[in-house]
Amino acid sequence: MDAPSPYTPPKVWTWNKPNGGRFANINRPTAGATHDKALPVGRHPLQLYSLATPNGVKVTVMLEELLALGHRGAEYDAWPIRISEGEQFGSGFVAVNPNSKIPALLDRSGAQPVRVFESGAILLYLAEKFGGALLPPPGSPTHAECLSWLFWQMGASPYLGGGFGHFYAYAPSKIEYAIDRYAMETKRHLDVLDRRLADSAYLAGDDYTIADVAVWPWYGALARGLLYEAGEFLAVHEYRHVQRWTEAIAQRPAVKRGRMVNRTWGQPSSQLHERHDASDFDTRTQDRLAAASGAAQRP
């Protein structure tokens, strides 16, 4: 028999107090802008407004992969949106993404700007824009497999992030039922991936595709113990095929660069708050900026 709950939901829920937790100051049950703030615009046709969370990393990795493939039109300006400070509720950002979530892309290459929001939609948009890059040929079995894993990630990761990650790392109190429920589902996800990767080098087959670009920032980071400090808790080392896939992707130069863009935490050498040119990786990481500032202040 279930134990009695200390909380009985009312017939109609109302927002009458903070809900606690790490993001309580920005959570609200309504959409729309809370303040007027225009977005900055750089010199490139592609303007990215994001942060180096897993969803943001998907897009910066994709853009860096496109550039590595020689697509000059994929040059981009990347601007940080500090979600903990509520910048995603500024009027300019809401105009690009009415859902107020990063990442958001504005393509200014045509006569009319095109907004694209939701990370999976951005990956697919960029792949199609650049001649099917990292996307198997339409109508092929691998194309169907790629899209299946791409949309698997869209449906699965909210259980990892909003479910497991929230209750394990961010909730104001540890709730055994919630942690057990989402830990079970997260481990099932890892097993799903592990079984697929036992038979295939990458998720869609022999080649690296946007499916891997989408899944890796979430489940690769989890497998490396970088997400929620939950590697030991979830025994991620047991998923050896996921580990092999994770490490192979982590070694890609475009992935290394993509992880740095719009990153505002961690080692200063890993933080490139804004990205406007390929040379920024060598000159504008936080350690380089600090060194340059220190040198300028010395007599």
C-alpha cells in the first residue's frame, strides 16, 4: 500500500509561490517577453543565440562540422544567452523563439530573415541548407534511420534533463521516488543506445550524421561523467559501446571547437563566450583575454 502523501493537489493549480530549486527565479507558467532587449547582430548571415548546454552544443558542433567540410556559408556569429539571468525572455529573443529556449538561429542570407528554433529543427535545417551535409540521401534506409534517432533524442532527453537531471541535481529536496523513476528511464536509454552501437559504428550506420550530433551532447556527456556528476551513480562505464562511440566523437576537431562556443563556465581555456571568426578559438578564450588584459595593465 502506498504511503500517504504530505501534498494533496488542489482542483485548480495556481502559481502563488516560488517552486524552489536552481532555476526558480526564471520559471513561470506564462510565455512572452518580460522586458525589451534587442539582439545583437554580427557580420555573418547566420546568427546564433545560445549557450553551451547540451542543446546549444548540438548546433555549434554542427556549424563547426559544416565549416570543416568547406561550407563557407556556414560562418556564423554566436552570442551567449544567459538563461540563469532570464535573457531568453527579452523581446528580441522571443521574436526568434517564442518558446524562450536556447538555441535559436536567425538566417539572414536571403531576402527575408528566417528564424529556426528547437535544436533538432536547426540541425535538419542546416543539413538541408548545405546540400545534405551529415544527412544520408533522402529515400535511403540510412536517411530513415538517421531521422529516427534524431527524433528519438528529442523525445528521450527531456526524461534525462528535465526528469533525472532536475531531481538528482537541481531540485530543492531529494525525492527517492522521482530519482528512482528517472534513473531507471535514463539507464534504459543508455541500454537502447548501447545495443544499437554494438551493431553500428554510428547511430544511422557506418557514417557520422546529424543523429550523432544531436545525441552526443546529452548522452556522450553523460557517459563521460560530465552531466550532473552522475556517472558513478548510473554506472555509465558499463555501457561499453556507448563509451567507444562517445570517445570517437569527442576526438573530432569540430566537436572540440563546438563545445567551447558560448561556454561561460569551466576552465577559462574552454570558454569562448562569443564566436565571430575561426581565429577566436586561438585569441578570445577567457584565458587569452585575461592574459591580454593583464599585459595591457602592466607598466
